[in-house]
Amino acid sequence: MARLDQTPFPADILDLSHDGRGVARLDSGKTVFIGGALPGERVMAKRTARSRSFDEAVTLEVLQASPDRVEPRCIHFGTCGGCALQHLEESKQILAKQRVLQENLERIGHVAPDAVLPPLTDAAWGYRRKGRFSVRRVEKKGKTLVGFRERDPRFVADLSECHTVIPRVGALITPLSALVDGLDARRDVPQIEFIAGDVTDDHDGLALVFRHLQPLSDGDRAALLAFAQAQRLALFLQPGGVDSVHPLWPADPQLSFRLPDWDIELKFRPLDFIQVNAGLNRKMIARTLELLDVQPGERVLDLFCGLGNFTLPLARVADAVVGVEGDSGLVVRARENAGHNGLANAQFHAADLAQDLSGHAWMRAGPSAAPGAGFDRLLLDPPRSGADVVLRQLPLKGLKRIVYVSCHPASLARDAGYLVNERGWKLRAAGVMDMFPHTAHVESIAMFEP
């Protein structure tokens, strides 16, 4: 194998890639993706990888800076893989994400919205309430690292701070490193997950889940218990798979968050999916309900519904809402949340939405107020893989609107192309939502009419 040429070279940056790297063209015409570079800049770069179709590189020096360049707030930016855009002015980040969405819609779906929605934004710092820290004992450093992966995912970033997680979590990074380093099992704790809701009587709303590969000693359990009590956080242990998660302290911790605009409280478990950005989530729900425009007496189908994040607010305005989710545990908790909030008009079903759904009663076509007989409006909030399988099975005739919430613009573009070009729907509006500021992650929403 030929040795990688790491001779520094100048490059003029033409664009920003979907993952937040600068895009340049070499004299040969080959594309190179350069980390830390922004459109309009001239930089000195060094190759880090080479392939037949493109090269990868990092910025060594900015020779001519973009007017949109800012000083990153975090000292770990450029090493930690948690952020990709801290060097780009905040108001320009969401515009870059909007371009990614529009380019995906045009290139992949061959569609364009009639209207581009104003971007949704909220707090740009201290927003992340759910995530996973990797943990690794590094003998050369004589310490245990707790943090996100580096840009080279083989390594754990040696963090002392993080400005995107909620402040309560950011303040725990160094104490968690010291805690794990003092455990007998310090080499057997590969990750710590965090999730935060509202403050309760016995903890401050934050839960940590310690994954451990070997049984914990009595001393380790005592150390973890003391840490949880001193920090007033709920601490869970995970010795095996997801089903093995159990509380260490308190004995029965309750986790929940409120959606005050709809008088909803959502209860969750420590490994459940919740939207990471609480403020943006509330704005996203409001926009979703606005775009769906549910009228009195109408029924709504909410696919990939999770805990009921959209379903239960919809139940406040719809005659009936049916939520469908592939994770049976989430379905159980969604039903519990409906009961907890007194919403008898919200029903939930478990179904793998990537499989044949013909046997499910909720799939019947035609709007009607009778249970299981059809729907007037459709909401989708699928994972990164999108909703193409279920869309090809749904009886869309009779639906008045479809709203599609997406965490991956390429799959949204593909599915929008199917709805418009094969099923005859119109893409009336689409826009982006900054669920993950300072990262290249693009959250978006689209509304379709027949």
C-alpha cells in the first residue's frame, strides 16, 4: 500500500459538506473534504486519508478567513467529535443546514417545496439532555477518560468541559472520571449514558446509566451509591442488555418532563428515546400541530410515535389519535402516559413499520370516526432510515395532509420524491430545525397535500 502523502497543500474552500467539512477541488479535479475549513476560505491542509473518488484532510492554518468564522467556545473543539461547526457563526449554521435540506430534496427526491419554512432555533449552548459518554482507562495518561469519541472514533476525547450538554452534565465530566478511576471495575465500564427530565423530590431530574461488563464489588457499589446521593442524581446499573437496567439509587426513581403548552407530562425510563433539546422540542411540536392543522372531529395517525411526544399533544386537538411504534416497551409507556394525562382518545399499537403491515386493523383506509377505520391526517417521525417501507403500504387516499419530521435529510428527500413523483402529492412546505446546534446534524420537517 502506497504511503499517504501528508505534505501540506493550499486549498480554496468552495462549499460545506453534509458533515460540516470544507469542500475543495484539487488541480486534478478530485474532491477533498477538509475538517475545520469554511466556504470562502483559503487554508493550508494535510491529508489524513485517500480514496479513489475523494481525499480527506484537516486544516493546518487558515490563510484567508471567512467573515463567518468565530472562535470556538470549547477548548476541545477540533479533537472531540461531538461538534463540527463551533467555528461557524451560529446564525450561519442553520442556513448551512437549510442548504443541505434543499440540495437533498433537489438531488435525491427531484422535488422542491412551494414554501421554505423559517428555521426553528432555540438555545445554542447547554441544550443536550440525553447522550452517551464513552469511558476508557488510559494507562499512559494514568487516568480514566469520560467523554465523547474523538473525530477519530478509535479514541475517547479527554474532556474537562462540554458546552453543548446541559450544565448539570457538563459539571460532572471531571468528577465522573475520578469516580470511575477509583473503581475496582474501572476497566470494565465502557460507557455512561445520561438523560435528564424535571426535578423530583428525591433527585434533580438527571439519571446516569453505568454499563459494566463484570459484576461490581461491594466497594464499587458503595462508591457509586455515595456519588449518586451526594450529587442528587438517579443512578442505574446495566450489567447486560437493555432489559438488565435497574436502579441503584433511589429505589424507584421517577423520570419525566412536562410539555406545558399542552398540559402534558411524559414519563420515561433511562434508556428511552426523548428529543435531546427540550426547548426546540416544544417549538417542533407546535410547528407540527400547526402544519397538520387538525380540525374538529378528525382522526390522526402518528407513526414512529415513541413515548407519545407528538401523539399526546395531538390528542388535545383531535377527535382521536392512533400512535404506532416498533419498540413494544415504548408502546407500553406511551399507553401509561395517555392514562396519566387522562387522554382516552389516544391509542397505541406495536408494529415493525419496516415489515408487512397488511394484517393490522389501523391500516384500513377512509376517514371515519369509528375505531380503527381510517384517518384524516398522517404524521411520521421515522429514524434515519426513513419511512419508505410504510409509505408504500399506506392507503393514502382520503388523507388531507401528511407531515413528515425527519432526522436525516437524505431519507426525507427520497420519501418526498416517492410521495410527489409516484403518488401525486404536493410538497407544500419544508424547513429545518436546529435540534443539535454546533453539529452537522440536520433535523427537518415537511408538509404534503394531495
